[in-house]
Amino acid sequence: MSMPGDSQYLNKSAIVLDDNPQMRGILRSILNAMGLRSVAEFSDAIPARNYLQGHHVDVAVLDLVLGSDMDGLELAGAIRHDPMIVNPTMPIILVTGYANVAVIDLAINVGVDELVTKPLRARDLIARVEKAILRPRSYIRTPSGYFGPDRRRRADPMYDGPERRHVDLADVIGSQAEARKAIKLLRPDPIIEQRSIDDAVVELD
């Protein structure tokens, strides 16, 4: 876990999107304590999108529910697909109090990297930001239109352990329900197991 004010984050930038000013302040304070000096705050997704069209940002922390025309998931989708966004592969961390199956599926399918639930714990956000910045995923674009982090497990020829992917489950499993059951057996991760497997399966951390 990163120490407060870690120098490896000094040149990193972030945006925080939340319509609650107190929560924005908390999120900014956590990121500042990690060492991120440049943290832009927004209460509305549209100005945040405009900002991202003109600035390179290293990580986005987005609240799901906003009192505006665009919510956090819609902004996440815009980050991945708007050709005007400067850095469409920035890690996206979604903050929500509604971590049900439907929200998780939507978040994964629009290209969200990590999800943090409310009530927010600082250590959870720090762990997600640290993972997103220091151990970033590769990003893929698929024929179905998905663009986001590649969650497929790597088929390493030097490893033959129980979680090695010999074949892509998406190639051999017909229904989403069957896929989720198989994925859960491989790794009981609440984010991964609810993912639509239209393109890929999981990546081992």
C-alpha cells in the first residue's frame, strides 16, 4: 500500500466527479495524501467531459449517481468512446452505493476499471488507485464495440496451474448464466463474476 505523499504519484493527475461537495473534498484529500498534486473537481459530468477533452488525466474517480443530465457511467462511456478525449485509456474508478448485479454489469461493459462501494473507506480507494496507476491493465477494442480494460486471463505457457486459461470460456460456453457459474468457480470475484462475457473472460491480478 502506498505511503502518504508517495513521490511516484507526484506527476500523476486525476479528476473527481461527485455532486456532493463534502464527498468531493474527501476524495480529493485522499488523492492528495497519496501524492497526486493535480486533482480537478467537478459536480457535473458535462464540464468534466469538456475538461477531459483538453487535458491529459491519469485516473478518473466518478460517482455513479449525479443530479445532472449525465451520470458517472455515461461519462465513463464517453471517456472510452469520445474521440475528443485526450486519454481514453485512463483508469476509471466508479464510486457507488448501488453495487448490485445490474450496476456491476453496466460498469464493466462501459469499460470501468475498478469499483468502490459506499460508505467509502479511504484504504479501499487508495488500493484501487494504486492498482490502477502502478499495475495498469492493457486495453482492448473488440468487434462488438467494447473498449476498456482487458480482463482475460493470460495463457502463460510457463504456468500450468488451476487457473490457467487453456481456452477462452467465451468460445465454449453458450449462455451468460453458464459463463458466470464457470467464472465463479475459477475466481469468486464479485466484479469479475458478474461481467458480460460477450468478448472476454477474466484477468488474474
